[in-house]
Amino acid sequence: MAPMSTSGQALILHPVNGGGPLTIAVSEEAAQELRTGLVELVRNGATEVVPTQDGGEVVVNFAQLVTAHLSALGRGTAAYGRPAKTD
């Protein structure tokens, strides 16, 4: 089986209201910062601006989450903040 092709990192958020997970394509810099600070953001219920791959930003209220984690972002995965496809 060929390895899955990836396109950066994603922040996966699971809201307390039970809505399906939200996938946010994050910049490499944001992924690095989240690797070291994600536990504290969730533990403290912080609100944080997270840079996305397309150069935008999303504001995340970590107090409204059950879980949050980083994951590889597959090329076919729908995600907020993912750059538009160019053909």
C-alpha cells in the first residue's frame, strides 16, 4: 500500500455540542506553536488566533472543545483555511 500523500498539518477540533470535528489547515509555524502549547490552551479554556495555510486566521475558543489535536492533513481532506486549488 502506498503511503498517503499529505499537505501540511491540520488542527482537529471536537466541540462540546457534539458537532462533527472541525478541520483547520494550519500554517507550519502555527503547527509548531500548537505542538508545544495545545494542552495548555485546552486546559485553560483560552481563546487564540490560529494562522491558516491560506494566509488567513481563525479564532478558536478552546473552552468550547472536548478535544483538540494536530494531525497530518491528507490532500483530499476538506479543511478550513486550505489554499484554493490551482489547476
